[in-house]
Amino acid sequence: MTELGRRPAGPTRRELVEGIERELTLAGLESAAVEARRLVAAALGLEPADVVGEGAIRVEPSEAVRVARAVGRRLQGEPLQHIEGTVDFRSLRLVSDGRALIPRPETEQLVDVVARWVKGRDRSVERALDIGTGSGVLGLSLLEECLAAHVVALDVSAEARELAAHNAAHQAAEAFEIRPCPPEIWPAIKPDETFQLVVSNPPYVTSAEWAGLEPVVRDYEPRIALDGGEDGLDVIRAIVNGVGSVLSPGGAVFLEIGANQGPEVLRLLRAEPRLVNARIERDLAGRDRFAVAEKPLSGGASG
Ligand code: GLN
């Protein structure tokens, strides 16, 4: 090798992570250690555990450039998940970008609430409806975990539908049927169509709260997926008002809601004559987070 071709040895993975952790800490990021490891992993195409597990391996200059670019994006305020490009949600790894909301851990718990209900039934769920599917996360989890055989997934946003279709690529097209829907939702459902299960993580943040969200959320995630109007309940009201006619007898609706919306959503559900057993369930942090209601096996107003 000529003198010119000889390169100084680059930093090890561990040294690189430590340097980035210091940089992120200085920039005021809360979980700097975790983020540093994940950014290096994303840039090098590794799992975070391998970055430290094989921390003595030296980083090539071209790899260091990719890492620096990823760190730069994070320091500019971009969400970590957009830089990683994927999010792990239960057993799924989904593509996540600015086309839809980044799947949140609370929503993983919504699937547990649904799973308990499905497992307590004597029949499996044939057809489920996912309202505002975004990245596809809820509907695809239902299929993945055999909580439904067929999912109709609605979204107002064409970009979100494109992302959901991408994430559904490993699913049989007939099992995950994506449809556009208008803001009033129900025209997307055919007159004779019914579902045993309806799930939704609707936008539920109030417009005022939306304006005050952290820039990493407000500036990078679609407003339409977060802003539920003046009291945050616009979409929830639309769902509660119409869900009674698309649920089959014995079916149930599961909604993710804001931590201070429990009493009001319970009131809305109880005011809907076609629903019974309305209840609010909490997330792991002990906050009201999920609303559930059922359609009685008999005595419902329709179908
Ligand atoms: N939990 C989300 C947030 O606070 C809101 C999700 C939603 O509106 N569906 O960012």
C-alpha cells in the first residue's frame, strides 16, 4: 500500500456510539444513550444490540459518513423512527415515514385489549374494520395475530393508504382491503356490510394541544392523524354515531382515546342506543386510554 492509500484506523462502534451520545446529550435529548445506539444501528444496517455486542469492530470511513448523516437528521429534529425507517410493533416491523402517524406503544396495548375480547368469544372474528389505519398497524396486527380473518382498512389520506399498502405487502390482498374514506367515514362501507370487530386509533388531540405538541411530532407527523378538532372528539363522535349500524350482533368497537377523554367518550357510547357494555380501559401508565362498547346479540336496532 502506498503512503497515500494508508488510512488511519477509524473509531470502534463503541467509541462512535459514546461520541454521539455526548453530542445528543449536549443537544438536550432525553434518551441519548438509546438513541445513539439506534442511530448507529440504522446507519450501519445492524440491530441496536449488535452495535454494542460487537462494539470493538472498527467503523469504515464510508460508514462513519452515513452515521454522521443520520445523527445530523436527528439533531435537526427529525423523529428517530423516520431515520430508522421502520418501527417494531408487537411482532411486526413496519415502514414508518411522514405519510402516517408513527405507531405508539399505547396502541400495542389496544391490540391486547382486543385480543382478550376475541379470545373470550366462542367464535373467531371473520371481518374487522380498522378506521384510520395510517401505516396499517392495527389492521395488520389483527391479521398477524389471527384476531380477524379479513380486515377492511380505511384512511382519508391517500399517502397513508399507500404506506399501509406497502406494509401489507406480505399479506394476501384479499385479507387486507384498503379503501379511501371521506371524513364522515360511513360512505366507505357498503349498505349490507357488517363487522364483528371495529378498531380505531383516531386523531384525538385537541386542535389547541396539537399546536403545542413537541416539534418532533407536530412538524413531522401528519396533522390529520393527530388533530381531532376543537375538543379532540370529532372523529370519535363520527365513529360512535355510526358504528352501531356496521357492527354485527355480538360485535364490539375498540377506540384509542386521550387520557382525559374517558368520561366524555363513555357518555357518548352510553348515549348510543345500539351499544351496550361501554367501558374505559387504562394503558400501562394507568391512564384512561381505550374505549370499548358492544352491540347486543339481540335487540340491536339493525342487522
Ligand atoms: N398518542 C398520540 C400523541 O400524543 C396521539 C395519537 C392520536 O391522536 N391518535 O402523540
